[in-house]
Amino acid sequence: MSLATSLKSVSARLINEYGNSIVLSTKTNDAIYNPQTGQYGSETVIEYDKLAKVSNASNEELKGVGIPDGEWGNIKAVYTMVEDNETSQITNKWFIDGNPVYKVSKSQAQNTVVVLRAYVG
């Protein structure tokens, strides 16, 4: 078993044991004409139920991931979760428990993403 696989396994076990239930969501717009409304586009909501460890970020951490000084006050929590098919899609167009994601950072070992940290406002 590689180091990255071991780290991901331990991370998943800890998050499953100590993590909080969260809802990841986003909206997509499809450029399809809707004759009922006479408009283009339809809104689709995508939601996933996941587990994440919720914590606060230090100013040094926020600076380290590239969040500008003036936006540090907007960050209310940091959600740490194991990367999988759903969480790997998270960008700043997503929401966690209805709060906007400002930034996503990935922790890697041996070129494999172990966990994601989402900085949420």
C-alpha cells in the first residue's frame, strides 16, 4: 500500500468518525430553449450528502492558500473532506450547507489528492 493510499484511508476513517454531515450543492444552467417560459436555459440543482471536518482557519493558512487579506473576514469555516467523484468537482460556484465556497485547496501525497479543504463564507 502506498503512502498516499494509507493517508487517504486514515483521513477517510477520521472524517467518518469525527466529521459532520454536510450538503454540497450547485446550480447549473443548460442552454436549452424552454417553450413553456419562452426563455433559454433551465436551472438544475445538484446536491450530495457528505461528511466533513469543520474547523476555523488561521490567517497564515488563508494567506498560504492565496485568499487576499481583505477577504479573510468572509471565511467562516473550513471544511476538510476526502476527495471522491463528487467532492473533486467542487469549485467556487458550489455551496456547503447553503454557504458559498470561496476557495478549494487540495492536499496531495505522491501526486494523489488525499483531502480537499473548502474555505466557506
